[in-house]
Amino acid sequence: MDDNNAPKGQRPRLTCTECYRRKIKCDKNVPCSTCIKRLAPPSTGSLFAFTDACCSANARGYASFCTREDAAATPSAPPAYQARSDSTTSSDLVRALLDRVSQLEAKLQEQHDSSSSDTPRSCPAVDNSPTTLNQHETSTLSLPPDNTAAPPPTETGDVATVLEFLAWGRKKDADYGTSPEHHSGPRRLSARRHDEAITSNILSESSRDVQLDVLEALLPNKTHIVQLVEFHNTSILWYHSSYSSTIFNNDLQVFLAEYEGNVRNDYLNLQWLGLLFAVITGSITCAPPSVCESWGFSLAERIVLSQKWYEATVTCLNIAQYIEIHTIYSVQAIATLTIAAHSLGKSSSQSILLAAAGRIAQSLGLHRLGPEDAVATTPKEQLREREAGRRVFNQLCTQDWFQIPFSESYALNPRFCQTAKLMNCNDDDMVLRPLSTPTQASYCNYRYDIAALMPQLLDAMAGCNTLFTKYEQVLQYDEKMRQLATACMPTFLSTNAPVATDWPIYVGWARRSLTICASHKIIMIHRNFLGLSFTNSAFSFTRRTCLAASKTILKEALSEQDGQGPILWIEQAFAVAAGIILSLDTFHRSTGEKEFEEHTRLVADTISYLKQFDNSKIASRGVELLSALQEELREGGNVEVRKRPRAAEHSDATSSPKRTRLFNVDKFITNVSQNLQVTTPATTPTSEVPESVADLSWNSFANFLPPQTGFGGQNVFDELLSFQF
């Protein structure tokens, strides 16, 4: 029998005050299920969401709902009630509430585990690549993915960390998509805070006005903006997928209609404007000359605008305080800039921007975007927003892991990247399609699998202490990449498959890019043993493999290409890499060998090919570097050791010291560095005696190239698979 009507002074009332006042049923727990249902949303699955509800209830007098007159005298009371006495402090109540929340969330997690579907298995060749398990999602709140790397949401100690971060002005374990600034587009929500920071300093205010004047002068007219954006969406976006074309087009209409393209509007989100400049920078840089001329841009104007628009992107982000105010638009702008940065000679600054974008992405929670459980029932707008977050983080990871050769490290650890694989769908309908059907995400999805091999190889080699065991790892990952390229490559990327009439126009461009990038990734895997492979027969497999890959790169680069397709920087960068490898190989051959003449001719053809790109810093630097190597080769033609006869039965290994080309490596690198106006790479002290090319490090030449991007394919390995170690 309920004791709610017992006279005062008798045994204490066990029902909470609110249930007693409303005269409704109470289960006598703290808090009772009735209050939980009334105060917490039905979809609540987060500790912090429930804590907020409890705090708001406490502000309305919630503590009095569960008053007990004599807890110690009631042994049959619930545990949370027994722990509370008349002298109970507010911290005890909070602890009791958190314990109850833990019970509820554990029960909710059990229900989720029993109903969740199995995670799709990845390709056997990339089982070790970063994967995630299914994640329970709702329309308003999201649970952390069921992954051991995620911190337990019910840890009371973690609450203290969250509160401490709030005191610093930061958020811990942010849920992407729950804040309005993630989808505000060109609208700026926090105008007052930004204006106060600017107007507090007269110098900053004056600088901002000047910068806005320049941005206003650089922004093209509406017709050109639409043309540039359309070209990027249809011809370039497939390569990086750093933003959603549908979302961006909608935001662009707002900017052109409501804001009338005015960069001085007080409520314009300058981080979004930075994304706009990044998009048109990629278009003006990558568009072929015929397309630029159809837009009305001359070659001279194109060279100027590509540089200025890149700088305008960075200026917009700086004015908008992107380092302090984190939004998805700054991350997308930086990731989009990558398509043009290397051609414009901005590789060093771009590497710093990408590192900053990675940190901003983590603060937004992009690294914890698990897979969608209810794709069919989730609104397309919400699905598109979350997928855009996955795609840009996919690009950041790919860029970071392909830069490993330049720093021997990586910033985004795959172990703690729980972002799910991209959905194979297009932005307009968000309908899942089979992997054999090309979409805006399929190319980047496949490239991500290749990129995931690079940090694994670095970690595997770091645990080895001898060249033999390190080389074993190289051969192992060489085989993994070949398996990935043959067993897991999407059908539409295979040159052996016919092109369907309903496929997008970029399928042919993707196949060309795939061929070039595939060969370069093999070179990347073998890079640490490339120098040794010219003199040590134990690593001859690396020499043959890299030579075959280099020839494949140049064969594709020098072939006739579509005049309407984009000009991607990787074609020039990897052609330079191939030319360097062939040049180094000629230093270790006699003039009588057929490979000597063949490789010399290919390098000369590469130089002629690179001279076609007037707007590419990579191409111009490559011309100077390869020309310098060719000059060294010609000057050494009178070296006596090259004229010595060589017995036919002598092997490459035994005769290589007699045929080794000699020149001063330090002097060569210093001279080329000065000519290219880049920082001289660090080299080890050497004696005055000329150093052998056999000891020349591939990394010394790689320092002249931008951080690499690319992935593997099937047709490239026709030659490579024939080699056996």
C-alpha cells in the first residue's frame, strides 16, 4: 500500500515530491522512472545530455522531488536513497544521479548490441586498415561508436575533464552536426563575438578593411563564379571529395541572392567565403587552357589569379579566426586547396595548413563519425551533412599518410580514427550504390585503402633493427598493395572493363590518374632501398620494380590526353620522380647497354613534357632538376672508368663499382637548391672526395618534390607482377 497519505511523523514517504504532488505512480527510485521520462528526451543516449537535463531539473527544485525524512531508518529503501542522509551534499546527489545514468546507459547499450547489424567486412588485403563498428544514431544525439578506442561515456572522471575543457573554452568529444555553425553556410552566427575581437584593436580593424578591399577586388563576377564552381563539381571533386557539391551549391545561391555577393556583409561567414575561393582556385589551376579561354581568362591572368585566389583563401580564414573558431568550412577549404597548392609552389605552407585542419577536424569530432545505422529513415539533409564530414576527413587522412616519406611520421593515427568508410553514393540523391558503380566517393574510398598501408609499413619497419628484416616488411607490403590493386579495385577503374554510357565523364580521367598514381605508390613502398638497389644485388627486386613503375608513369603521362579533362598536379610530380629514378639508373650503366640509351631518351622526353606547363612550379622545378642530372651525366662521359671493357659474364653486382658514376652529391644538391630557390636539404658531412652515386639518397631528391598523393591500380602491375624476388 502506498504511504503517500501517511500522517507526518510516521514512517517516511518514499515517493518523490513531484510524483506526490501530481498524485501519480512512483517507483520509489532516485530518480524515479516517471521523472526520467518527463525530463529526458526519449532519444537520450548520452551521459552529458542526461546530466544537462538533471541540472536543469535541479535548477527548478529537483532536489526536493526526492526528499526523505529518515533514510537511515528505512533499510528497504533503494541504494541511492540509503546513501543519502539529512547532511547529504549536492555532490552526493550528483554522484547518485550519475550512478543511475550509468545503469540506464548500460541497459541501453545492451539493447543496441543485440539489435545492431554486423559490420561489413573489409577487403582481405586491407584488414589492418582503420575500420569502425556500427554506431547508434538518432536525429538529435549520437552515442560514441562501439570501439575500444572510445572513452567510456559513463566515467565520472571524464565529466571532470569535460568541465575543465569548458573552462578553457574548448569542447571534448564534440558531436559533429549538433551545432548550428556546422551547417550555417555563408551565414555568420556569432557576429558580436567576432566584431568585439576586431574593434578592440584599431590596427586590426584597419588591416581587416584593407583585406576586405582586396578580397572584393579579387572576387569574380557571378557568371564566372558559377562557371568555376560547376567545373570543380563535375571535373575535379571526384578526385578529393572535400566538400558536398549539393550543400555548397545551395549555400552559393544564398551568397549570391541574399548577400548579393558582397564580401563586406556583416553577417557573412568568411570561413565559408574561404571555401569559395578554394573551389575557384582549384578550377582556375586545373582547368585546361581551352576551357579557361572559353571562360574569358587569358594565360597571363590565369597565372596571377591562381596565386591570388590561393592567398585570398588563407586571408579569409585568418580574418575569420579559423584557428580559434572551429567550423567545417575551414577544414573543407584547406583540404580543397591541396588540388592547387603544389602546382602553385605552396607545398610548405599547405603542409602546415593540413596539420591545422587535422586538429580542427578532431575538435569537431570528424574522426568519430561512425557508420549510419538507419540510412533509409535518416533525413537526406542530415545524412548529407554527416557524409560531408566523413569525406573531408577521408581526404585529410589520405594526405597525411601519403606525406610520410617527407617526415617519417604521421599526425593522424589510424588507431584513433573511427570514421566509417564513405558511402558509395552521389550528393544529389544519397542513394547507396554497388561498388561497381562510380560515384563521387568511390575513387577516394579506394585511395584511402591504399593510403592506410603507409602508416602500417612505417610502424612495421620501426620495429625492425636490420636491413634484412626491414626489407622483409617492404616485400610484405608490396604484396599487400598488389593484392589490393587486383582483388579490391572497383570495376569502373579497371582499364579492362568497358565504359558504360551512363557513367560520369570523369571515369576516363580517373583511370588515367589511377595508372600514374599506382606506379608511384609502389615506388613509395620501396623508397628506403632504392639507393641501395643500384649496387647491392640483395635489393635488385627494388631496382627492377621501381624502373618498371617509372616507365609506366611516363608512358601514361606522355600519351595523348583529353583536352577537356583537368590537369592534375600528380601527373607532373610523379613524372619528375620517374625521371629522377631513370637518371640515377643511367649513372650505374655503361654507354653500351640498351637501357642507358632508352632511359636517357625517356628523361629527355620527360623534360619536354614538363615544359608544357607554364603555370606549374612542380614542372618548372622538375625541368631544372632533370636537366642538371642530364648535364652531370654528359660531363662524366669522358670518365675513364666508363670506357673500360667489361666481360659479358660479369654480373651487375660485381661490375657496378667499375661503372659507378662519380660526382659531388653535396655540391650538386646545393647548386640545384639555389637555382630552385628552395631550402637546401640537410646532408651528412662528407670529405672532399667525390661521393659515389651508389650512396646517393633518394630522399635528397624527394625534398624537391611536394608531399605525395595517389593510389594504386590493376593495369600498372602487369609488368611488376612478373618479377619474383
